[in-house]
Amino acid sequence: MSTYKDLKVWSLSYQLVLVIYKMTNKFPRDEIYGLTSQIRRASISIPSNIAEGSKRGSKKDFCNFLRIAQGSGAELETQVLLVKDLGYITEKEYNELMFLLDSIMKMLTVFIKKLSTIN
């Protein structure tokens, strides 16, 4: 790996952020400091923690940052379910987001396991 940008999990999570920002632009204005802000912060936390962890210098630190990214993913999953139930997004949008987020979460799990077993 020459840079975190070469990681597929970083690339997918970056794409997720772009989707989230476009999606939240359609939310009610009274959510700008509520769900819109929360969802955006949780989504950007995923690729940000992957990037930061990759530059920390140790596999242990990298794994810790990948776990933080997983936590942000779980937070985002909860928030996306909420906005679907509130009617801010369609079932189709929800399913597409969850497919992408599930893929990212699985990749993070595998990456953590691989890093943890490398000497």
C-alpha cells in the first residue's frame, strides 16, 4: 500500500460520503443542525479515520482507527434507519445506502483481522 487512497475500503467510504451529502441536501431545513449534521459527521468519520490510522505508524494504532471507523459506521446505520422511518429517504435509497455501508463494514472487519495477524 503506497497511500490510504489506494485502499478499496477508503475509496468506497469516500463515495459513501458523497452520496450522504447529496442525500442530506434534500432533508428539511429544520434538520440542518440535527440529523443532517449528525449523518454527515458520522459518514465523513469513516474515511477520515481510515486515512488517519494509516499514517499513525503502527498496525495496532491503525487497527484502533479502523475500529473507530466501524463505530462511526454503526452510528450512521442507526441514523439512516431513522431518516428512512421519518420519510426523509425512500426505501430504495435506504437499501442502496445500506448495501454500500454493509460492504464497507465487512471490509473493515476483514482488514482489522488481517492487520491483527501480521507480525
